[in-house]
Amino acid sequence: RFEFVITADVDGELFESNGNDTAETNNVASLTVASAPDLVVQNLVVSPGSIGAGGTVTATWEDRNLGLSATPTSWNDRLTVRNLDTGETLVDIALPYNIAANGNGPLAPATSLTRSHAFKLPEGLRGTGRIQVTVQADQSTSGATSFAEYDSNGVRADNNNAAAIEFTAAARAYANLGVVSVSAPLTGRGGDSITVDWLVRNTGAAEAGGGWIDRIVLSNDNVI
């Protein structure tokens, strides 16, 4: 933001007079011109349309410059993902845009830049329920900004940089393995082999695919 102040007869070389006796005090005029970027986040969407716990989500949005000048330097977009039902912040990341990188450049007034980021929801309850995605243009994870922003009226414009969207992540069915019985010989002798049998049962709602490892611990007392 620039302020221009013009003072006529600044050295007082000319005697001035008027009927209101303000001729020596009405010589100043000023003009304030806003010349700064003003980033906003528009058209924030998430995909795919059906999302469940453990799934990969892609957020896409546009950074638009509503200001009167191009962005003077690089900046970060901050993306946060919160589970509104548990209150946990699942993602908090700063996504840099380097204006000096090949194919990039300053964002001119009245133009937009499409950006996106993919993230994976946690498995289980942490990734289930109401999920909120928020994008804040020109903000790091500490809240720092890269440049001052003013709107076309010369008003500071740091509080219009965010957009949010909410979706519901569906619960998924999971396997639930448990050992339901164990059998071992009552006696044994050092150096001899013994046979231990056990039964693993899946009481969950999904198939236990992919294989797993069972662990056997042999202890000479009740402490394991």
C-alpha cells in the first residue's frame, strides 16, 4: 500500500489568503493506492465421492489472486484435516509453491492456480466419521505468511484466505483374530521336541487376508 502526499508551496515562498483564512493550511492533498496481492481459496473439492476409513483422499482447490499486483514471492498453502467426531487433527502440512520453479511464476491479479494434495485416512475409528478439510493460502504450519495482502480498497486482507469442506468417511469391516484354545504337553524333558497346538478364530466382519505371524513364548514360570 502506497500513500502519495502532495504539498503546494512547501517552502512558503508565496503569501496566500482566502476568505476563510485557510489559505496556508489547505495546501496538502493525499492519495492512498493499494498495490498488493490478495489470495483466496476457491472451488475446494475432495475425491473420490465415496470415502471410507483407510482410504486415500485427494483435495483440489484454486488459489485466486483478487489483489491489484502479482504475488512477489513464493508461498505455502496450509492443509489441515480434522476428525470432527474425535477432535483429532489427522493432517497438518504446508504445501510450498515455488514461483522460481520450472513452469511456475508469480500469480497475476485476477488469475487462478489449481493445486491438489492426496492424503490417506487412518484405519479404524480415527478415520471414520465427519472429516473436515481446510486450506489456507499463504500460511505455514506455524501460521507465518510470506507477504502482506490488501484488497482493492486498501484494506488488509489476511483473514479471507481459507476455505473448508466436510465429508463423512464410512466405517470399514475388519478382521479380529483371537486365540481361543491352546494345548501343550504337561511334561517334557530338556532336548526333546514338544508339540503345541492352538486355534485362531476370526470374530471380525472381514476376511483375514494377506497372512500373519503367530508368536509362541515358552516360560518356566507364570511371568511372560
